[in-house]
Amino acid sequence: MDAQISRELVNILKKNEISDYENAFERAFELTKAYASSSNAQASAIPTVFEKLFELFVTGEIQG
């Protein structure tokens, strides 16, 4: 995740500023919750799943 996307994520979590990426956050969060509640979910993978989904919804692609 690049620095700009990381800053936007922190702004959303801290509610410091209105972000253009709040919709991306909500979509990534909902899908991550669905993954986390599945029987095949691995606890260690949950943060990575959220990060990759958020990045995908913000940029349209996933970096490396």
C-alpha cells in the first residue's frame, strides 16, 4: 500500500477529515467481515485481506 493510500486510511479511521475513500473503506470492511466469519478464515490473513481490498477499491489494482 503506498503512502497516500495509507494516509487516507488513517484519516478515515481517525475521522480527521472527510475522505473520498470512505466508500472504499466501507466496502473493504464489509467483505473482510464476511471473510473473517467464514469457516476457512485464517486470523493472521484478515488484516492483509482488508488492506488488499481497500487498495483495490481505491486504485483499481493491487500492488505486488
